[in-house]
Amino acid sequence: MDRIKEIIARLKALYDASIDRWGLLRHVVATLDRYNERRGNAYAAAISFIGILALVPILMVSFATAAFVLVWNPALLTDITDAIVEHVPGELGDQLNSVIDSAIASRRTVGVIGLVTAALTGIGWMTLMRNGLTEMWGGRVKNNAILGKLYDLGTFVTLGLLFLVTIGLNIVSTGPLGSQITDYLGLPDNWLMTFLLRAASVIVGVAATWVLFIVVLAWMPRCTVSARAILWPALGTAVVFEILKSVSSLYLQKVLGSPAGTAFGPIIGVMVFAYLASRIVLYAAAWSAADPNNERFLIVDELEHPEEPEAEPVVLAPVYEAEPEKQARRLIAAAGIGAAAAGLAGWLGRHDR
């Protein structure tokens, strides 16, 4: 037992010495402590859940948009119907065609419900994300409920547009457009050009994601954060995010090969990806807040430590009754009792003699 205690003491001493010696290790430990103390895992779980829930109204809006496109493009609708009949014959094909007809007929209702629901879930997601990022910088901040929701909605729309631009740049850099550009420029189609094109697509993707996370980490917290303070953490987040996307694509390629993977693989992949992405962003904010150079941006939790006015001192003093009539009666009674006692004492003294 003593040997085990000695080993534990040595390991603790080695750990403390490593913390004092290595600044990077000290920063990592401070980041983990801040993330855990400020409820990082709870925020990541809530953010990922609301984010997945928001996909339903977004899909509704997408289907409604596609229905509006199809209703104004009969040729495209005919091509889709013919393709369904060709590849999915029988009763299932007829059901799919009826689903398309129903979606086109109810496009306005589906679009309106999808927009309203997307706005509500988007506000909830944005509120959780902003609160989580603010928590990493020290705590929560009081704000106006109505103006805060409107600001969160505007931020959600802006962030969504920026995310679409980022996705578009990734598609352009990794899609067939790159090979078309090389063909247009007359560049040779060999392994070197393929490697350079792939490297350029990765650089473009990381750069676009870097800009996205600079906006997220600097603009979304409910406190003042300088872009300079999160510049390099945003770059690290972008690199990890690109790696996570590559791993996710490999995961989907593996699981979609079986019937069970086709049924449950995508939704499980989306849930895991959303949770890990939320944790990555919160860890980046905790890393920035744990940096000693960013102490001026730290805040105090206004809900746990509200600013209350100092209590006035309480003075305790005895209370005296000031009623002259009662005081006079008490004095007369006391004098009478004293006179009677003196007379009785004198009478007893004469009898003793």
C-alpha cells in the first residue's frame, strides 16, 4: 500500500513539474478544465440535437422549392416521372409519382410551414450556440429577450448563407469543374496535375472554412472578442473540420454497402458528425479563452453573480416606553410597598424588645 502511495505521489510530482515546464501542456489542461467547468458537453449535445431537428423544416423548404421548380418546368417533371417508371416499375413507382404530385399540389403549405418551423428551430439552435460560446469566455450575459431572438434569427440567416458559400467553394474545388478548367487551359492530365489539383482543392476548402470559423468564434459570442484572438484557433478548427468531413465521407462509403447501413448509417453519421463538430467549435472557444493573452476578453457570469446593491447596515437598539402616567403609577406603588415594609419591620422590632 505504501508502495502504491509512493508511486502516485511521484506521478503527481511529475505531472506538476511537466505543467510548470511546458506551456503548451499547461494550456491544454486549462482548456480541458474550462470546457468541463462551463458545461461544454451539455451544450454540444443540445446544439447537435437542435441542429438535427432543424434539418426537418430545411428539407421541407427544399422539397417545396423543388416543387415550385417542377411546376414551372413540365419537361423536367416529365423526365423525372419517366425515370421513376423506368427504374421503379409497378406499384412502388406509382406511389412515388403520387408523392411527387402531392408535393407539387401542397408546395405552398409545405413551404410556409417549413419556413416558420425552420425559423423557430434556427433561433433555438443559434441561441444555444451563442450561449455555449459565451460560456467558454466566462459565463452567461443578460440580454433583451425579444431583441435577442431577432438578432439570433438574423445571425442564423447570415451564417447559413456563409455556410452555403463555403459548401459551394468546396464543391467547385473538388467537383468536375477543376478538371474542366485544366482541359480548358490545355494542361496535361497526369498524376502531377491531379495531385496539384487535389492540393489546391484542399487549400481552398480549408481557407473557406477558416473564414467561416473566424466569423463563428469572433462574432457569435455575446461578448467582445477580437478576431486576432481567435485567428489561429479558427485555422486549427478548420483543419480538424476538413479531416472530420473526409472521415465522414469514408464512413458513409463503408456503411452504405449493406441494407442495415443504408437504413441507419446516414442518420447515425449525421448525429455523430453534428456532435463532434459542436465539440470542436466549443473546444476552440475554450482554447482561445484559456490563453493568458486573451484575459482582457473574459467576462463574469451575470446570472450566477448578479450585480446586487449592497445591503444597508441594520442597527439594533433597545426600545424604551415613554408613557408618564404608567411611570407615575409604578413609582407610587413602589413607594407604598416600601413604606408598608418599613412599618412592618418597625412593629416587629418593638415586639422583640
